[in-house]
Amino acid sequence: MKRAVLAAALALGLVGVAQAQPYPSRPITIVVPFAAGGPTDALARTLGERMRVSLGQAILIENVTGAGGSLGVGRAVQAAPDGYTVSMGHLGTHVVNGAIYPLKYDLLNDFEPVALLAANPMMVVSKNDVPAKNLRELIDWLKANSGKVAAGTAGVGSASHFSGVYFQNLIKTPLNFVPYRGTGPALQDLVAGQIDMIVDQASNSMAQVQAGKIRAYAVTANKRLAVAPDIPTVDEAGLSGFYISIWNALWVPKGTPREAIAKLNAAVVDALADPAVRQRLADVGLDIPPREQQTPEALAAHQKAEIDKWWPIIKAANVKAE
Ligand code: MLT
């Protein structure tokens, strides 16, 4: 009798035959590989809030910090490839780290690209006590205090670290790098005067510069930022060609279904088109890529081009995992 009832129920489609749930049917986690309150975390939270609307599911942020972001990326790549764990990263984590660390994952082959998010230049910033009023004076002061100046970073291989190494190589003066789990806490210490400087992402330092709590000397781009037109470019400030753009992006582990990637990508595209999101990003100096650059294919091509560009430079600079 029981069997007959079951057969009838099956025939009527009343019993699920291991039917797959439509994606997404539960919350999605974005693994941020740096400390809460820093620029990567802030971007993930701003976008995650808007992606939730498109995806109809909560977006959870998990901060897994350490080793220049490589621990967080390593955590994400080992997750089930089901679209529920997303790796947030940037030029540091998904390009630079591959030239520095013996990673257990392959940055190009173990991930599927989802979308480019937004980019910002670095900003050379110091605590207000530093007796320099422009970049040339700062460089003179660094030379006079060679090796003694504490420069905060988010760990070896992070954006702030490799930009700091690039900077010290250009000015031929060593800095004393102080690693943190992200530039959020490093910036707090800069404002408090515990460290002297950071080569920091504009989006991280912007509010403190505008509040007069720290001093900005230059942006690592060939154009001034619309939101901070008083800060000169490195070319204008005397360090010509010191260009670094930190672009952020999302990836998922290799093997994630196409449908999940397409839905995540569409949610990013919606978020980047939202006027409120665009304004929040513009306010801190983040630049949104044009629509045609927001595809997974464009991210794959960009990441590969950046690896080809930066790995030789980083290897020549001899940046080592400590
Ligand atoms: C952060 O979110 O803390 C930064 O992106 C770290 C960095 O790479 O400098």
C-alpha cells in the first residue's frame, strides 16, 4: 500500500527527486582577505549590500587575514565550487602574491573570474608630525632618517607593501615596514601617530586626509582624483612614472556552475550601475570600470595582463615572503 502511494506521489511530482534548488537558495559568503574596516572590506560590504537585492539572499563577509591576503584567498579556493563562497581580492592578492609566495593554489587555473569591481591609485600619506609639506621634502626627510621610518603595510605582498617596496626602490632609501592584518588597522595607527607613513589605497586614506588627520603627498596616477583635486600626481610631485592602480575583483573556485557565475556577475553589474553605490565609491576615489570591462572574460584577460606586467618587476625588486 505504502509503495503504491509513493508511486502515485512520484507520478504527480509531489516528491522531490533530488531536485536541485535554484541558485542562490541560501546566503553567499564573500571571503575578504584583509581586516575589517580596510578598503577591501569596505568595498565588499558596499557591493554586498546591493548584490543582496539582486540575488535575493544575504551576503556574508568573512575576514580571513594574514600573509598578504594569501590565507583568505586559500580559504576561498578550497571551498565547494557551488557559488556560495566568493573570493574577494585585488592586484596584491590575485597577482603580486603569485610572484612572492609558494602558493598552494594557481591564481589563473584554480579560480573562475566573476567581475572587475573598482580601482583606485595609491596615495603616499604620513602622520601630521612628519616635517614635510610636499613629496620632495618627504623624500629628503626619509633619506635623512634612512631605515628608521615606520611604514605600515597589510603584510608582505599586499598592495601597501609592494607599493612601499616600489617607492623605497625608486627613492633608493629603505623603509622599516610594519605589517598589519590590513590597512584598516594600519591607518588607525597612522592617525594615532604610532607609525610614520603608508603608501595606501586612496579609498582607505581619503576620509582621514580630508579631515586633516593625516597628510597626503601624491597619488600614484597620471591624473589627479576628482574627489581630491588638491593632491598632486606623482609626476607633478617629483616621482615621475610611479603609477600603481589597485583594481579589485571577485572570483569563485574552479568548477563553479556557469549559472552561478552569471548570476553573481549580473548582481555586480547591477550594483555598479546603482547611483547610490557609484556615489559612495566616487567619494573615496574609486573608479568603476566601463560596462564592457565588467564581464568575467574581461577580468580573466586583465588579470593575465597584470601578471605578465608585474611579475618580472616584483621578481627583479626581490620582494620576499618573510
Ligand atoms: C586592505 O583591505 O587592508 C588592503 O587592501 C590591504 C592592502 O593590500 O594594502
